Amino acid sequence: GMIETVSGAGRPFRFGVVAPVLPDVRMWREQVRRLAGHGYSTVLMPDFPKLQPAPVAALAVAATVADVRVGTWVYAAPFRAPWLTAWEAHSLTLLTQGRFEMGIGVGRPGIEDELRDRGLPVSPPGERLEQVRDAVAALRDLDGDDHHTPVAMAVIGPKARALAAEIADTVTF
């Protein structure tokens, strides 16, 4: 699992766990209930096309199964247009009544092969960072003044760290 710290004096640690959907969906739903019962604050879903259901659908289900925060860990920006990532994230914020956290990054090592396999463009790392920036900007527009979807960024390298410092609520290295 991933440990997420909340900054600020005297604020408690919160614990999130990456909980991929199990082959038996009933078992997975029970796992989500158990995780909530054991005090995990956040159930996180990976973005693995074909290996997992789409994060937006899985997290919507998880949020109805238990009173738990839900999040992507992490959306791989190159898999979808920035506006689509933003729309999905904003929709989850609305549907979970503010219990959604969007984790987003440029994609795991080897993502180039996954993109080619799906007929998607293989953009250079700098362009992928711009996709992250564009997705978060679109999310902020959709959230407007009434909502604030927390954004977490997983970063490697100085350019990603600089972008995260500018646009993210939580940064993991």
C-alpha cells in the first residue's frame, strides 16, 4: 500500500491502499469493506488498461460499498485526453460527495509499449508533463468555486517536481 501524509502541525497520518479489482468482484467489494473497517482512509485504484476495470467505474463502485475516500494511483496522463481525465475526476468528486482524490502522473516505466499496443501516440516525457498540467487545469475549471478535487502527483525528476510544486496538493517521490 501507499502511505500518504497530511502536512500541518498535529495532523494525523492517513493510510491509503492500492486495491486492484480481484478476479472475483464480490471478493473485491468485501475487501473494500474490510479495508474501510481496518481504518484505511483511502482506496486507490491503478490505471492498468485491460488488466483492471477503468478506474472511474471501479472507484464509483468502491465509494458506494464503504464510507471511504477513493483515488486514482495514478492516472497515466498519456492514456486519455486531458479533458477526459478532468471530466472523469470531476464526476467522481461530485458522485462521491468530495471523497475523490486524483493521483496523476506521466505513466510508469515501459508505458511507451502500452501506448503503441493501443494505437495511442507515444509522446516525449516533456509533452506528457504538459498533459498532466492540462488535465489539472481542466479539472480546476470544472470544479469551479464549489469543489476542490485534491490532486496527488507521483514525480521523478526536477521538471516533474517543479510542476507538482505548482499544481498538486500532495506530492510523492
